[in-house]
Amino acid sequence: MSQDTFDAEAYLEATAAAMNIAIAPDWKPAVLDNLIRSRQIAQAVLNFPLPDTVEPASVFKP
């Protein structure tokens, strides 16, 4: 799904209905803003080019 076809409000309504939760009207603009921002951050990560030879680490070592 490209960024220009993402309908945050439709997505919010569908997921809220699927999870059986109510979003108060006063909170809806903030929830939509957060959802849009989260998608933008995810797109930046997903669009980061990685070569086919990259493999995930098998063990996390801080």
C-alpha cells in the first residue's frame, strides 16, 4: 500500500470495530495523528535498502 492510498480514518474505524473498542470523539484527532506518524516511521524503516546477503543476528548481544 503506497502512502498516498492509506486512509488512516478508515483504518482506525475498521480496527477499532474489529477490536471492539470505542474511540472517544475528543481523542480521535490525536489517535489519527499518532497512527499517521507511526505509519510514516514504519515506511522509513521498510524503505531502507538492504542487500540480499544481510541476515538477522541469531543472538542479541547488547
